[in-house]
Amino acid sequence: MNRAPPLVLALLALSVVPVQGQTSVSGVRDLAFGALPVGITTIILPTDPIKSGQWNMTSPVRSRVFFRLTLPSQLNGPGGATMPVDFRNGDAFILEVAAGAQPEYFNPGGNVNHRFTGSNQAIIRLGGRATPAPGQRSGAYSNTVVLTISNIQ
Amino acid sequence: MNRFMKVSSVLALALVATAATAQAQSANINVTANVFQALTVVGNSNLDFGNVFPGVNKTIGVTDAGAGKYSVTVGQAGANVNLSFTLPADLVGPGAALLPVGSWTGHWAATDVTSGGTTFVPGPGNEAATLSGTGLLFVYIGAQVTPAAAQAAGAYTAVATMTVAYF
Amino acid sequence: MTRTPCWLLALCLVVPGSARAQGVLVAPHALFIDHQTRSGWIQLHNPGAEPAEVSLSLLFGYPVTDSLGYLELKLVEQPDSTFPSAMGWIQAFPRRVVVPPQGHQTIRLMVRPPANLADGEYWARVMIAAKGGTAPIQTTDTTTGIQVGLTLEVRTILPLLYRKGTLQTGVALSQLRAERVGDSLVVRTRMARTGSAVFLGTVTAALVDQAGAEVAGFQAPISVYYDIEPRFALSMAGLPQGGYRLRLEVASSRDDIAPELVLPAATVRDSIPIRVR
């Protein structure tokens, strides 16, 4: 009996499991709170077209993508100063790039999964809130949010 | 194993290995903010004389319940500010009747108290004040009204302005 | 003979602040505009429960010290060419606005300097006046139902620095001295500004005993436009008699201003012996 060559078997295996290399994500815009007066809470909604953070994700239609956000608890500023930053349920959504698509809001602190149904492209938006405390040192603050795709099915 | 089988085995292993290493993908964005200090001046409560009788002077001191109160907040401990006041000489009532007001008194402190701080006479001149270690300043003012014996009945009003200058 | 009715006059002299708090939050508290951008902004926030009518005007002035060392703002109505005034170049949009309760408003500042402006730093002062709504005052007039409307106003004056080109700044200390006033040590020193720009920094003082331990001190922000002789005070309550040393340091750093906006300068120090009797 002839055995199928390993190459053929490998190709078959890869065709059953969606090719993970076809799912990609890129960060396209920072979550930019802008100018924060001390003592005032500033809230950026994920719908903010300029200030909200955004990633673009591409994945085959009918694929289900699991991902999570690694969120900072504080922003780092001048001279070692830190400022708390807060993310709450509903501060993020994923929206497929397709006519009639609706945003799916999620808790940015949890694990997320999304099945691509109408498109192979989606945007992920993140908002948040910050309140510089009295005596907060003036200057520029920053930190990083990482979106990690943990599994693709 | 013939050569074709060897090559295909290597390729298969490579493909599977490539797929296996593509388990996790990630992308970063930054969260940015620019913090600015703010200066807040609030008029917390009126200088309220309540009921006044014709021919009877009435004084509200800085420690009285009707004293006027301002608060100043700057996010810099120990900051120096200047206070100055534009104060009326008269309150204006019905039929443009005038009710003299004067003998202004003032008190400022880094905590919300009406004694133990610095007393001053509010006026157009600069009163130098220093904010607390938490960037706070509280200012109280009082005055005296001197209604005439035939002072017309009605309500009398005026406007007083406090200016805070930050260096 | 009938007695003259005893008329009750219910008065409320309104100083800025109605029965409810009325004021405005202004940020930033110091404005820096660069010649390359020629624009800036001010953010207003109304913390009150009533709308606030806010207007903006421009002045020229700078801090000076009086004979006792207290800082005061010297305003110059019509600064001549000997003053580095930017007052006449600045336009604000809008200049008058009503900020709703708990609302905010951004005011844009545009600067049109003269052509061929020399490198340097130019100053102005921005005055923001906030006027609250009228508030009814309860009266006990027995013959008429009188309602009283009150106008409340607070004003805030902020520094504005317009910068062109490469700037340098610094401060030189001299005449450091101190005297005991009650339970306080009042410290004075002359600060002479060097360079072409305002010195923005922080004064730190420490009173140390003969073992080198700090027993009292203070820290305060300072802005040196022209030469000044400011006073500072630190508590001497409870200090035992003996010899001490007062150390004064002035550094070009500020916690309330972003570091990139504070021009660097060499830190200067001075010290004098103090004897507590």
C-alpha cells in the first residue's frame, strides 16, 4: 500500500486547521487622553473618532479569534510620577468592517472572542478614564496596552 | 526512503513548525496624557447681612455666619498668589437708593478657618498669599452697612470681585 | 402718633459666590506659546450648578517684591518698547462664552507677532473673569414680595510666555539674610535674573543643626522676571538654642510645569549661619 507523502499529509492538516498566519492585528492609533487638568476626570469613549485607541484585525470569515488586552493600571510621567488610569466594562468594542455591522462591546479586562461573520476585517477600539490627583506632577505620561491573540479557531 | 520522501518530510515539518509558532500574535498601542495644573477660584458663599434696620449699622465679621467665602486651588504646594478686590462703596436699591457699605475686613489661610491665619483689608491693592502644602487657600471677607434713618425699604444689591493672580 | 413702621431691609451683598458655589477652573495655570506654532489654548471648566459667563482679556505685568519682600503683580497699562510685551499680538477665540454647569470650553489663542521679531521671550497676562447666574434672595419684607438678583464674579490672572529662538536663563543669589519674627525665621535673598528668559524654578531651604540634621525647611515655586528680593518663612517653634546653618538652593525645576517647558539653568546655592538665642 502506498503511504501518502508527509508533505501531502501536512498540507491536509493545515487545510483543516485555519492557517493562523492569515489572522493579523496591528495597532493603528494610541489612546490619547490629551490635556488633563488636575482634579478633573477625563473620559474617552471607545466611540471617540480621534482619541480612542484602535487596532485593526484581519481574520478569515468564519474564523473565531480569542484575544485579550493587557492594560496598564497607571501611566508613567516625569520624574517617576505615576497617574492611575481606569478601564471599565464597555470601554472597548470590536466592530467588523461590513455594512450594517454593530459594535460588540466588551470588558477590556477580560478574555474576548469574536467570530468573523460578515467580513474578514474588524477594528477594536479602547477608551478609558483618568483623573490627575491634586498635586499630580505636570507633564507627559504614557504606558502601553498590548492586544494579544491567544488562540484562533 | 527515497529523496522525494525526505524532501517532503522536511517541508512538512517546516510547515507544521511554522504553523505551530504562529499561535500568538500581539500588537501594542500607547496610552498618552498630558497633565496640566489648573487654577480654580470659587465664590463659595455670599456676604449676607440678612435683615437690616434703618439707622442701625450692621457688621458682618469674617468669623460670622454670614461672611463671604472664596476658595482658591492651585496644584502647586506653597505657591504664591496675589489677591485683590474690586468692592462697591454702596449697594443699590429701589429707585436707585444707595446704601453705604465699607469697613471691609478679610482673612486668608491655607486651611478652611476664620482665625489664626492672616487678616487683611480687602481692596484694590495686592494682598500676597501663600497656598497650603496641598495647594489650597481660603478667603473670608466681612463689611459693615450703614443704613440711614430714612433708608428706603426694599432689596439692595451689589457686585464684588476677587482677582487671583498667579505668578 | 403712629410709630414709623419698622421697615425690614433684607440685604444680600453678593461677592462672587452665590448661595451655591460659583467659579471657574482654568487650565493650564501658566501658558507657553512657541513661535513655531504661534497658538495655544486654555481649558475652562465650570464646577458650579449654574451657567458661568466667562470673558477673557489681555494685560501686561510681571511680579515684583515690595519693601517687605512680598510678591505682587505689577501691571503696566501701556507697555512701551522697553518691555517685552506680547499683549498686543494675541487674539482669543472666543473671548466671551457661557460655560454650562459642569461643562467645559476650550479657548484658542492665536499669536500674530510683528515681522522680524528678534529671538527672545515675550510676556503677557491673561485675565479670565467668570460671572455666575443670578440667585434669588429670601427677604422678610412684609409689604412686598421682593426678589433680588445677584451678580457674582471672580477673576483669574495667568502668565503667558511667548518664546522665539534659543533662550537662556538663570538666577544669581546675593544678600541672603534672615531675622526672627515671632516663632518664624523670615528669610530674604536677592535674586537677579540672567539670560533672556524668565527663570522658573523652585526654592528649597533647610535649617540644619550642628550635627547636620535638618530641623526646619520650606520649598516654594518661584518665577523671576526682573530682579526681586522675596521673603520666605519657616517655623522655629521648639528649636533649642544654639548654632544652625541656613542653606538655600534655587533649581530650575517645577512640579507644576511640564519639564520640557522649564528652561534649564544651573542650580545656585547660598548659606548663612543662624544662632538661636
